[in-house]
Amino acid sequence: MIITRLRRIGLLLFSLLVGFIGFFQMFARAAGRFPGDYAALLVVTAALFIALWVLLEIFQPYGSQAILPSIVILSSLGITLITRIDLRNARIGQPTRVGFTQLIWLCLALVLCGLLVVLLRDYRLLRRFSYVSMVVGLVLLLSPMLPGIGREIGGARIWIGVGSHTLQPGEFAKLFLAFFFAAYLFDHRDQLAVGGKKFLGMRMPRIKDFGPIIIVWLISLAVLVIQHDLGTSLMYFAMFVSMLYVATGRTSWIAIGSVFFVIGAVAASMIFAHVGARVDAWLHPFSDAEFGKAFGGSGQLVRGIFGLAAGGLTGTGLGQGRPWITPLANSDFIYTSVGEELGLSGLLVVLALYLVIVASGMITAMKIKDGFGKLLASGLVFTMAFQVFTVVGGITLVIPLTGLTMPYMAAGGSSLVANCILAVLLIIISNAANKPAPEVSSDTFKYEALAVLRQQETSKRSGQDDSDSGSGSDDQESHGRHAGPTDQDEETDLPATGRIPVRQVRGGGQ
């Protein structure tokens, strides 16, 4: 166990060292010095990561330890590139402190994760509050529509704010809705798994079981209509369909979900102008008409593609690129910033780190025997995988842009905190999945098993004696009183060693 812990802390310290080297190189090339405020905050962040690791070793010793180092490298790289853009803005007279703010959000996320590790010893407690989670999730999802606190940024009304501070409650809503979906599907999985008629070789569900998927589909469309947020609506629907497939094991639900997805996407592109503009920019990114549009064109997308091309295989180096040419290079298009300064090799490393987190969650979902934990782990990890796929696919012209951000890397405190909590939940569930089974070959277990057999035999013989005593004669009773010790009297006294005689064990088995 000591060797395992040394290996785990070594992996964490190595990831922290990689993050510090990245900051040092970026500041040395872009600013020529290492600011003291950043150095102090980086030390605090590293200490909080180590403290979180200690808490995980104490309260969740069997949890997956590959997730935390991956988060360290991803968040360090993201904040490094965000700070790189801040330094350039300061040189042109437009100073920003997004990177420093992101570090503060990361510290807050680590504190909240530590509290979650201490307080949530058993994830199954979340199942008791399934409908409470549903209410909280819907309230958070719809809170940006409240007058006074709701904010519309970039055409989407998904923010709440006070003064200059904003928060995206939808990032936290996905966690609470995942809790509710997992509990609901776990309770109704038998009904949803019942098949109806066959169609195209697949066993289709019954008509009356279509209710849940239609309700979630309508909620997703409502989010798109009311908040103009395509990415969030797709994420909620995809999360529910994936958990529905895990709960029932029927591929027909995937086919039905895909049909509903296509219908909603086509309808949204025809009804909503901003969705149609994203589709046009995806289909014709290099046309003069799309590139020259002031709003909703392909200018941002094309600049991001050229940024990826400028990086080549190994990139320009941290602090030596020009990622700010692409709009929103520190949030929606931070993946292009990675490609420009670290090249294709850096992009593959980033995808590999996400793959480590996703694979750890999938392995946890396959290993754990609890149905609620299986659904919750698969839902959380698929949400992250879907988010990464939509961002990377949108930037590389595989799919239209959705407006989602890269977990742990893109600027945004609410996204960072929510995804850190998601990762810690995966670690907590993996602790239950990896916990070794109780030892069944010990002497204590054998003694308890034999004691149960003896108790069953004694109760059986007592019932037989009671039935015989009603029909037995007085002579038989007198003979029994003066006779020597019976077999039952012998078995009542256990040997001093605590072991049960072999003859008794055989009797218990008869």
C-alpha cells in the first residue's frame, strides 16, 4: 500500500511540475519575468491539489487516481494560455486578468471538492434526493430567464449576474439533472426494458414508454427556444438518451433518440436564425459571403483553422504564437490556442488526457455492481465526452459550432467548478467499484457459517421434539430422563477452541 501511495503522489507531483514549467516558460518568453502574485497563487493552488489528494487517500482510498493528475495538466495548460492572452492585452493597453481570476476559481473548486470528499462518503445518498435534484436542476436551468439577474451574452441568455460578476447556472444544472435521471431510470429500468414489436431488426419499446424521452426532448427544445443555447439543449438530451441505453441495454432507444435529434436539429436550423447561421458557416466556411458577415459568419471559425495550421506538428512554443487573432481564443476556441502554440502533438496529448478521464469513468461504470452508480457514472462521463467531442468537432469542421466550452481549460469559473465536482463524483463512485470484496476464507467467516447451520439444525430438532412430546408416553419420558447424554446435549457444548465438530457440520447439512 505504501508503494502504491508513493506512485500516486509521484504522479501528482509530476503533473504539478509540468504545469509549473509551462507557466515559467510562458512568462519567460512573453513577459521576461515571473510575477509575484501569480507565483504565490500557484503555490496555493498546488497545496490545495495535494490536500485534495490526501483527503482522497483517507476517505476514498480505492478511487481512481488517474483522474486528478489529468485535471492538473489540463487546467494548468488552459490557465497558461489564458494568461498568455492577458499579457498581450496588457501590451496593447487593454489589460485583462482572466487568467488570474481563473486561478482563483480553481482554488474555490478544489475547496468545494475537498468538502464533497469529506461529506459524501457514499454516493448512494444522492438517490434519496432524486426529485429534489430535479427541482434544483430545473430552477438552475431556468434562472437566467428571471428579470433583473438574467444576462444575455453572445446572443444566449444562459447567465445570471450581479454587477460585473456572472455565473452560468446551467453547468451545475447538468449535475443535478444527472442525479435525477440516474435515480429515475434505475427505478423504472424494468418497465423501459420491456420490448414491443420488432422493426428493422430491433425490438422497439412500447408506445406508453415513449413519455420520458419525449418530455426530455421537449425540455431540450424549450431551452433552445427560450435561451437560444444550442449546445446545452443537445447536451441534456444526449445525456438522457445515453443513460437510457445503459439502463435498458436496447439499441432501439439510441435509434429513437437519433431520430428525435435529427428532427430537432433540422427544425432549429429552419426556425432560429442563429442556428441556421452556424450551419451555413459550417457548410461554406471559406466563402466570401460567410467570411465577411459581421455576425454569425465563419470569420472566427476560419481564423481558428489557420491558427491550427500555423502550429504545425510541434507548435510555435508557449508564449511565441498569436492566438489572440481568433476571437474568444481563451474560451470557446482555446483548443485552437493549444494547436497554435503546442502543435498537433499538444492537441493529441490534450485528447489523450480527456480519454484517460473518460476511460476511467467507463471502467467504473462497468465494474460497479450498483445500478444507480452505474447509471450515474456513465451519465457523467458521457456528458464530458460529448462536450469535448462537440467542441473539437465544431472547431475542426466535423459538426457545426454549438457554443460549448472545453472542460477544465476554457475560461469560465462556473464550468471549471462544475466539471471539477463531476470528476470528484467519478472518483467517489470508482472507490466503491474498486473496493475489494470481503474475505470469505477466514476462520471467522467459517465459524459464523457453521454457527448458522447449527442454529437451523437445533430449531428443526426442537420442532420435532415438541411434536413428539404430545404423543409420547410417560415411560418414554422417564427413559429419556435417566438415559445418558444425547447427541443434542453433546452438540450444545462447543469445544474451547471455538471449532465445531465435524459430525455436527455433517448433521447440519442433512
